[in-house]
Amino acid sequence: MAYILQVDFTHTGPFGEEMATAFANLARSINEEKGFMWKIWTENKETNQAGGIYVFETKEDAEGYLDMHLKRLSGFGIENANAKVFGINEGLSQITHSPIK
């Protein structure tokens, strides 16, 4: 079973194309994480929030990444991150066009 990691935190910018440029190397490095499958980057300029929805092969991979990521965020001065790990119901997700097979 694959697992979702949902993370969000206060972020005052950059957003949009500036964010894509600023965090491109970080995005590339995430591809190398154990069990990582994909990520959707989230942002809301109006509420000063950012984060992501990640998919990992196992719960242990998601939790391992989360531990490292929270430490990284803390190094950036971000202490208010919200995070949750969820299992994916693959049968229902396939009905609703999930790329998880």
C-alpha cells in the first residue's frame, strides 16, 4: 500500500514562478528520497501557506522523510508545520483516476 504525506506551514514567499525557480534544486533532491513516488507542491499566497502532498511506497518511508523534512524546515525557521500520514485506499482511488496502481 502506498502512503500520502500531507504537509503545510506558514510561508511568506516566494510563490508561483519565483517559488519554482527558488526551490528547483530542492525538488530535484526529493526525487532521491527512499520510497518517494511523487509530490504535488501547494501554495496559497493569500493565506501565506505552502506545503505539499507526497506519495511514498511505505508508511516507514513517509515517516522517515517527514522526520528529516521537519528538521530541514526548522533550519529554515519554520516551526509550525502541520503533517499527517495517510494510507491510500487504492481501489476507490483508481475509480477516481488516481495514478496509484
